[in-house]
Amino acid sequence: MLELGFKALIAYLLGSLIGSLLLGQLRGVDIRTVGSGNAGGTNALRTQGWAFALGVIIVDVGKALLAVGWLPGLDLPGIGIDPDVDRGWLAVVCAFAVVCGHVYPVWYEFRGGKGAATLIGAVAVLAPKALVPVLLVWLACVMLTGYVGLGTMLGTATLPVYCAVTQPGNTPLLAFGLAMAAFIVFTHRSNVQRMRAGNENRARRLWLLRSR
């Protein structure tokens, strides 16, 4: 259990390295003070441009690839590899920890992003084929409604459905999918409120059904 705890902590600390805030420091801007106030890729794109947003995505996806794809198999000095720790559960614990670190970063007063890009990086390691239905649902929703947040929530909800259908015996992955579906809805609660109030921003370039 010592290995599980230490690696979950390291994954959380990796998640706390927020791409928009790291790059924002180089540019001299705190992205949490502009636009929607969120430290995620969508607000980065809207307020800082595509090049900045691309850098943000690379950092936020990359840290998940490290936390989920590299960290679980790492032989830490003084801790080693615990044979009693299930590798599947260790991977999903690290995945959940890195997403939580992104949303509640210890380095930035626990004010981070909403976890979507980091989750994509985690899923790319845990179940890469699941990215296809997840991204297709996201794209279809954004094209039909213009709401990026709604697309993110519905796309994430596709993950546990995919796991249940294609890998019904993979309990760690299914548990991760269910937990992430609930967590992403929670992190997007302000988007839900704005959609209900009718003042949520829309991605007009992708929104096919917008008024011409």
C-alpha cells in the first residue's frame, strides 16, 4: 500500500502542474483573471489564441501520459514494486489523482481547470480505443449545440458505457469511468448553470445549427 500511496501523491503533484498557468507565467498573465476565469484549454483558446492553447493541451495531456503510462511501473527507491498492489487499480488511482491535481492544484491555491484534457491523456493510456467514441460524442454534441462543456460531459459519460460493453470484467477501468463521469459533471456545474440561464458561450465555428 506504500507504493500505491506514494505514486498517487506523485500523480497528484504532476496534475498540479497546470499548462495554462505555467505558460501564463511566461506571458505575464493569470488566465484565471480573464474570460471565464477557468484555467483550462477552452478559456486559453478564447483569450490567448490557438498557439497558447496548443501548448496548454500538450502540457495537460502530457502530464497524464506520464502519471498513468510511466509512473505505475516505476521502481521507486526505498519503495519498490509491491506484488500485493494490483497494477490495474494502481493505474486508475494514478489516473484519478492526476485529474484531481489538475482541478485542485496545490501549487496554485487549488484553483485549476476542469480536467478534460488531462482525462483525455489518462484514457489514452488506460483504454486508447475508448477515445474514438468519447471524442465522436463530444464532437457531435458541440456541432449540434455549440456547447463545449455539454460535449465534454456527454463524451465522458460515454467512457463507462464503452467499458461496460467492451470490457465488462475490467472492474478498475469501469470504476474509473463512472467516477470520472460524475467528477466531470461536478467540475462543469457552472457551465450547467449558465446553460440553464441561457448565457453559456458557444463554439460558433463548430456549431452547425447556429443562426446564419
